[in-house]
Amino acid sequence: MEHQGLLVGWLGLRASIGVIVEDKPSLIAQFTHCVISCLDSSKDVQKLRTAQRIVQDFSGECLFPGEGLRVPGTRGAALARDYNLFNGFDSMWCFYKEPLIPPEPELHLVGPMRAEGKLVEDANNLDELKEFIELFKEHNPKLREWMQASECALGLGDGFGLTYATFNKVLADELENNWGKEKFSGPNDEQ
């Protein structure tokens, strides 16, 4: 779904940042920087003991810009595995070069997303969810404006399935083709 060049999609309930990082580490490794602005359901990433340990263990490579934790994309999979990351509501922003502007705290793709007073979790079916994503894009121009100004290539948010935002059709297609609702099959899928 596209709105003024921004592609926003939802990959289903079983998809998550953790699944993507584990299944295809190269997707995240292509980015020089990833900023985690919500980690394991906490937007106070700097206060998390795990995040503080990562910054200490990888001094100079990992740091706290603004409100989030910035890590090299090449370390994404190892950090997720070694520090047991991405287990709750999570939000990550990926950049091909050093972020120009850190994510603003009110910008997020993790549930509960709001649009016109509605919550994404109130969607009763896939059609309602698609309508919600369209509302979200229309009523969240700050997301598009910030992603353009900061040169953010990809935003990921999970907790109620996985939502993504990108201007790059190739990235959107890769996400949809690998983890889209009809493509994703996890251990809990019915046979």
C-alpha cells in the first residue's frame, strides 16, 4: 500500500523483527546503522540493562542517540541472538548511512497503532486491518516526513504482527515475498 511514495504494509501475526533477523540476517546487515527506539515493550531503551550492556560491550560501535539504541546492521543478528532481543513490542529504523535525525518518540510502527481514534488491535479481520493501515498512512504524515528528512530506508515495528514502512519497493517486495501472510509458515501454523 503506497501513500505519496511511502510503502506501508503488515506481514501478519507470526512475523516479527526477531523472526526477520534470525531468518535472513543479510536483510538487516545491509544497513550501516539501525536505531532501536522500542525494545521488548520499552520505549525507554536507554534505561534497559540489556541496552546499557550492549553499549558497554561494543563501545564506539553501539551508542544512544536521542532516545534509541544505535547498532551497526552487521551486528543485528548476533546482538539479537546473544542478548536475547526482540521479545515484546519492538521498533527499529534502518539507515544506509549515519542517521541525520533520530526518531521522534511519537513515531512508531508498533502496536497499538492509532488512526482517527481507532486502534489496530480493534481490527476484526484482514479487510479492516488493511483499512486501518490506509488510515494510519493518511493520518501520520510525520512518519513520512521524518523518514524522508532522516533518510531512513526502512522502519519495522512488531507486537501485533509486523508493520513496515519504506520508500524502497525492492525492500517492500522482499519483506512481502519472504514473510508476507501467505508466505510465512511458523511452527504454530496448522497443517
